[in-house]
Amino acid sequence: MGSDFVFYLGAFALALGALIMVHELGHFVVARLCGVKVLRFSIGFGRPLLIKRYGVDQTEWAISIFPLGGYVKMLDEREGSVEQHELPRAFNRQSVWKRILVVAAGPFANLLLAILLYWLVFMQGIEELRPVLATPPAATAAARAEVQNGETVRSINGKPVLTWQELRWELLQVALDRTPLILEVVDQRQEIVFRRIETEEITAADLDTDMALRLGLKLYRPELKPIVGEVSANSVAELAGLRAGDEFVTVAGRPILSWSEVATSIRQSAGSPLQFDILRKDVRLTVQVTPNAVEEGGQRIGRIGVRVRDDPVRRAELVATVRYAAAPAFIKATAHTWDMSLFSLKMIGRMIVGEVPWRNISGPITIADYAGQSARLGWPYYLKFLALISISLGVLNLLPIPILDGGHLLYYMAEIIKGGPLSERVMEIGQNIGLSLLIILMAFAFYNDINRLVSG
């Protein structure tokens, strides 16, 4: 448990440090290009823990005590006296267009980082599940659309889909607008069929659930033998004595024929002991395991830390590694970053008007958890996680909230329209409002984090 905590904390610290560094470097580089003198570049807020001075201007490079953020302190007459010969290098003396460039550079640096990270991932390729559908549950939208077992999705509303992850992403965007889904699928006879799935029954509360499953779109999973392929270190399965190669025979006295029966039993028994009979090298043993309770898609499910033994033939049929050449990968990375940015803005807008619940906001605890999980899966998944958080950071900072970069941009736009800077009093009121909104936002994020921990 201790090693997991250190690993997750390290993954979170690396992600946070990298994203803050890139954001502040955006401000720093453009400020220097615009002729502004930079006094301090800090990762973190509050009292500096470490300071080093570099360059002709002896800029202070600092690591400060409160790590959730950073700042670039520039020469500015509003924050202290400036010597006569350095007045041309003061930030407040720059044209409004230069100030806009300096302030906007931070968020856009995060968006450029996301493009770079996605570009690397798309060129490298990630092994992902193909979008093959299982028989939908009765009375769901997919069942009414007559989706059949084994159909492979080729496109959604004309947009090509290559993996299950892409299917879920396209579905989420379309379902939010409650517009029909037109699935182009290849059935088991290799014929192309179109399935129309209605989404008007989708509600804001469904954002906390698995949207695909809500509509009845289930990932096809072949029946696998109930044999353990891997046991996670320090898991309840390992503590109970389970090992790779063990074959499940019964659960609570009921015979087991496939891995799906094992998985279902575990998922439905969060926090409740399960007794299994297993076969280990022709020796029958009994083990008792109490699944940990975790939250997935808004539901409380059980997990014990085991994976099924892989079937290479089935795996080749259901798993694809999608990779692109450099130029197509860059185009796809740019388009995906744009789509994610627009989706983030749409979600924020719907939160403001009450169409989407505020519990979707995540704080540092949830982000740290996702950082650790993605890092466990491998560096391509970790880079995708970094890209996603970098987009969120860039979009959040562009919101027109005083104290954020977007708030300063709002001031400068007002200055252009007004023909002169806003009064100090107006800016002070704006800063107080912005700080209050930011505190409320952080309070929601921490509350949601704690609520997720408490509810499991």
C-alpha cells in the first residue's frame, strides 16, 4: 500500500510540475520576446523554498511552498518602484496587444503541449479494444435499434471509429446534444448495416454513468476459461493466496464455466466475502476473498486484483494497435485537442446553467488517482492523461474570471473598447470576485474528491 501511495504521488507530482512548468514558460518566453523584464519564475505559490538566479537579468527561478500552481513575476510599476532606465521593460508600459500576447501565452502553451503529447501517442500507437458490440440488454435504445451480437462499429454519424475508446468519445459528444446516433456497423456476415439509436432519454445524471451502457451498447467479450493470468501485488487476491494459473471451479458452491461469471460475482460482492473453489495443478483448494469496494461509472462495484489469462487468438480478433505517420498523427492530434477543448467549454457552460451536475468537477485527489492508474498502464496512457489535464488547465485559465489569465484578457478587451485602462478600483473589485469564485470552485473539487473517497 505504501509503495502504491508513493508511486501515485510521484506520478501526480510529475504531471503537475510538468504542466505548471509549461504554462509558466509560455508566459516567460513571450514576455521576454516582448521585451519585458522577468523578476521571478516560480513553481508554486507562497514562501520560496529554493531560489536560483540565472541570466543577464538575474531572474529568480524558485520552487515555492504551495505546489498547486505557479507564477511569473514581471517588472511592473503597479507592484513597486521601477528605475528610470528600465521603464521601457515594465509590463504595464507595454501596448495592450503585447500584454494580451504575454497573458494568453500560458494557456496556449498548455494546448500546444496537448497537441505534442497526442502527436507522440498517435505515432507510437496504443493497443486498444476494437468497437465490437455485444447483445444489448432488453428495453435499451440499442436493443430497440436491433443491435446484434458481434457487430463491429465503423462510424458514428459519419465519423470513422477505430477503437472502443473512440466510440465512447464520439457517443458522449453526440448524446449530450440528445441527437440520434447513426451507427454504421459490419455484421457477422460481413454486411454493412445502419443502426439508428435514439438518445432523447439521456439526462444530465447519466454523465456520471457509463453512457454507452446506458444506451445498451456493450463491448463484446468472448467467453474465456476462468483461469487467473495475473494477480496484482498487495491486492486482496494475493493476500487470500490466489496465484497466476489458478482455475476457478465454484463460487459460493455454484459451478463456474467462464471468466465472465467470476467477474460478475466479484463486481456484485463489494465488501462481502466470497468463497471460491479453485484448481491448482490438479489440487482442489478453497479460498475466501472480500472484494474491495470501488466506484465505477457512478456504481459501487467489487474488485480483488486479478486478470484473466490471455487467449492470443481471441486477443488478435478483438484488439487493435492504431498508429499514424507523422503528418496524419499531427493533424489528428490538433483536431482532437480542438474537440476536447470545445467539449470542456460546453461542459462548463452546462454546469453554469445547471444542465450538468457540479459533482463532475475533480480535485487533486481524483487527478492523482488517475495519474497513478494511467502511469501503471504505460507511458502512452500517461501521456494521454497529461494531454487531457493540460487541455483542462489551458481551457480553465482562458475563462473570463478575474484572477485567471482569461480575466486579465477580459480587462484588456475592455481597455481596447474603452480606449484606456480600467480604474484600479474596478480591477480590485474584479480580483475579489474572481478569488471568491476560484475558492468556491476549489471547494467543490475537494468536496467531490472527499465524497468519492467516502462513498468508495
